[in-house]
Amino acid sequence: MSTTKAPTKLETIRALLATAEDSRTPEAEAELARKRAFEMMAKYGVDQALLNDGQPSRDAVTAKYVDLPNPWAMSRVRLICFIAQSVGCKAVHMGVRGKVRRVHIVGHESDIQRAEVLYASLLIQMLGGLSVQVVPYGVRSARAWRNSWTLGFIERVIERLEAIEQAARAAASEETSATGRSGELVLADRDAMVDALYREEHPHVRHTRGSYSGSGYGDGAAAGNRADIGGSRRIGAQTAGAIAA
């Protein structure tokens, strides 16, 4: 009798993303793997919420520190914060700690996991895409241009990610949890629990709006539009580092 353990959904998602990010994968196959991975990721979040309803210890609300190194540490901060918020978590930039920037993420364990997987994949695309950019002639500050490029990339990618997540949540409104409650009510309660812990952890947090001075925003947004969500084209090479807790 075989004792081989079936892969978990997250393991399957990671495998699909690895296939999509491998430069040796034919483009058509990569697009199919990507599309399936992101669809599974959104559905995984809803499934975990419904499955663990009434059993908070199985998917507890928790908090995690993430340290983000250079290069482009602030771009990494923006990317992971917006991803975390898109999948039902809260995130705040805690500032510089030594040689890294620290982000504090509050959310259910399964949603923090999802944020980490998505961050790792989209960071590869962002840094890979940035590495092949040619700064236009006449630009006064190449660094400012590249910084604005990353801002454009992040904003467009997050718009697309939020649309996928919202569609999955809308579909869940007609489902019922393990305790018989509606999916809509379960997700609303989960959001409330995250908000409560976040307010407890950060009662005096200030929210600021970022700015940029470079002119690469539009090119970055165009690249974000092509990023690997829902079967779009790949950009750049694999150059990202791992996320550190």
C-alpha cells in the first residue's frame, strides 16, 4: 500500500508558480500554470475561512514581523503591505531596523501564508522587470525613474489582485461554513477579528500616502498589467530574495 502523502493546496500552488516562473517553461504552459495558481490561491483563502469557522485555534488571528532588505527595500515594503491588505490582513511599516525595513502583518494564519506566497512570486516579477528596464534618454535621475516604475507596477498588480480576491469573496456569499453560517458572515467576522488585533497592536498608527518624483510610473503600470496574474505574460528574470520572518 502506498504511503505517499497527497500535496496540500499551498504546495500545489507553489509548484504551479515555480513552473510559471521557470524560464525553461514554454510560455503557453507557464500562462496556464499561473492562471490556475492564482485562482486556487483565492479559493484557498475562502475554503480555509469556511472550514475553520467555529474553530479559531485552527486558523488563529496572529501577527508576524517581516524584515525586508535592500535593494529597493521601500518597494518591497509597499508590495508586501498591499498584498497583505488584499488578502484580508493588515500591515504597517515599522521603519528601519539595522540594515532592513520591518513590516508587521496582522491576520489569520492562512491569509498570512497566502500573502507570503504571493509576495515571493510578485517580487520576482517586479525586480526582474526592473532589472531589464532602460531608463529613457534625458531622465535627470535614473533612481527616481526606477522608483516610480516600481510604484506603477505595484499599483496595477494590486488592482488586479484585489479584483480576484473580491470575486472569490463574492462567490463565497452563497456558501455555508462548517457551522452552517453564510460565507458572507464568516468573512465579515474574520475581518472584524483582524481589525481588533490590529488596533490593539497599533493604536496610534498614522496612515500616509506615498509619493514619487520619477517619470517611470506609466511604464511600471504597464508592466504590472502584464504581470503573472490570470494568465498574462512574464516579465524579467528570477532575481528576488526570500522573505524573512
